[in-house]
Amino acid sequence: MVIENKATNFKKFAQCDNSKCKKTFLLNSEDLVSNNGLLLCPDCLLKVSIHHSVQCTSCLAVVNFIEAEPGETPILFYVEKCTHCSGTLEDEKHIVPRYYPEAFI
């Protein structure tokens, strides 16, 4: 959700797409291009490069970050539902099986 400011400076604010964060932050135009459509606050954006991300396939919200080992390439994992889109906490724990060169989940 993007909240537009009606002031003359036209600053835009957004709510973080991390379902556990939900901070409101000032939106930069670079954020829209670099994050594949995800709106992440600066704190969560820092985690993307050093943590595995778990994302809901239904609503595209980031459900969780899992710390990656040093030297490990962060991977994006998916769950079918989350609490943000009528799922349960138990649904958030069932990662959709995918094959990655580094691991089979």
C-alpha cells in the first residue's frame, strides 16, 4: 500500500511488505525498481542480502528471514499461504518444495 502525501513536496510513504515488520517508511523511486515490486523498509532491505527470505506465493508478503551461513548465497523460499492472506501460522512453516543447486527443500 502506498500512501501519498498531498503536500507540495510529493513525498511518498509505504508500509513494509514484511508481515512481521509493517513499518511505514519514506519511499524512494529506486526502491520500486530494485526490489522486484516488494516494498521493504531499510532495516528489512539490509536483511535480503545476508538472509534467506520466505515469501508467500498468494499475497507476495515476506513472511520471514532465515539467517544464512557465511559464504552461503541467500535463497528465496516460498509458502503457499500466510497469516496476512487468510492462512495460519502453521501454513507459514510449510515451505513449498523447490530444487536449488545448493539444496533440495
